[in-house]
Amino acid sequence: MRALKAKRILKAKPKGARFGVIADGNLIRGNLLCLVKQGKYNKVPILMGGNRNEYSAWLLWYLGPEGKWAKLWNVLPKGGNKEISEILNEEEQKTFALTSSLTSRLWQAQQNHSVARFMRQHQDNVFVYDYQWGGTKGSKVDFVLGASHANEIGYFHYGGDWDWMGQQTSLTEENKAARHALAKAMMTYQAQFAHHGTPNGVAQLPEWKAWSNEKDGVKTMNLDASSEPGSAELKLFMTKREYIQEDLIREMEESNDEIVQKFTKMIAKWKLVKLECE
């Protein structure tokens, strides 16, 4: 492979192939989730997780009703620094917030929590995080984007000084202490995991327990920090938080909000399937 030119590799790409796992019948011999569920994978320590607002940016890219959600980019300084109330009224804000929450939890249910549950049947060392930090709570950027997709990268790797989706908007002098404390803790967890196969070690941090499939067992490590100006208080603790696809679909259907239902189904429709394995 290394000797091949890039053009030849790109030419060999199957028609219609997209970003993601391709079951080629050789290296990946079937549906990836089915292989994990059946235990047909290499069992190594796993550290995985998702963010509170995984789908927030996609809602803006999907425009929303009458294109209003796309205009929420304008609350960022580079977009005009508008107030949310200039774009959405109170009821529209509730609809956007619920849609963001539902689609994000559906993403976690399918991409993280169901996978963790499958893996835990075959191995003990499965560690899952639930990343909550999206800037100062109650701020405009926290409402619109929050703990958006890829936001945690800036904390696991860049010391809390990088905000891709929010164009650095969530980074303020007032929350600097909290950001840096959270990043230090997350980088420490990750370093200990890389060295020892567990996020726990000599550092004085709350114990990160493995995912439990027991009904009342702990599931995820909450990764968050204070919103109080100048505070470096961390909010690191184990939760019993587990998102289940069927429960979230029921919540969507019971919302009685046609817009919530429309956009949740549209964005998450490829997830709303029953996994059938041979």
C-alpha cells in the first residue's frame, strides 16, 4: 500500500463509498456493530464517548424551519454577534433545544452506549465518557452549539484553548481557569490510559470506573467544569447515564412538536433501525 500512488488508491475506491467503515469481506468481514455484538473483534482496552450536543452544528447546517436555525451562526462574533431572541422566539428556542438534545442523545445511544454494552459482554476494560462542557452555561454559544461534535478534542489534546465549531467563542477569560483545569484532567486521564490501558493511575482524580451492564451500575464519566467566573472547580463523577434508542424514539413521538419530530427523524433516520445480525 505504501508503495502505491495516491491516485491509484483513490481510483480503487468503491462507487458510492463514503467516510466510515467499509465491510470488505477480508479485514472487516461484516456489519461492524454485529461483529462487536458477537465478540468477533480484538479485545483491547477501550476509551470512548460522546458529547452533550453532538448534533447541534448539523441542525444549523440543515437550516431548520424557514431557514431560521442556519441564522443562529449569526450569534457568533464573526456572524454579527446577534442575540438569540432576534432569530428565534421563546417557543422556537424550546423546539431547537429539544431537537438538539434528542438528536445528540440518539447519536450517543447508537454510536456509543449500545457499542459499550455489546463490548462489555466480552471484556471488562470499557471506559466511556459523557463530555458536557460547551462554554459558560447560559451563554449564547452554549445554547446554540454547546458541547458540540469534536469539541472535546480541544481538551484531550490542546489544553482547553481550541473551539472548532464555536470559532473560539466559548473561550473567555472568565472561564479560563475552568477550561484549563478540565483540559489538564482530561489529558491526564488519556495519558494514563495510553500508558496503562486504564484512565486511572497515580494522579489525584476521581476514579473512572468501567462501563457496567448492570441495571443500576455506573456507566459514564461526566466531564465538565464550573461556569462561575474564575472558578477552577471540576465536575468529574461517574453517572448511571445510558441512552437507549427505543426510549428516545418514544420521547420524540410524545413531544407533540411536529418540528422536533420532523428534524429528529430526518437527521437520525439512518440510526432508527433494528440491528439484525446473523
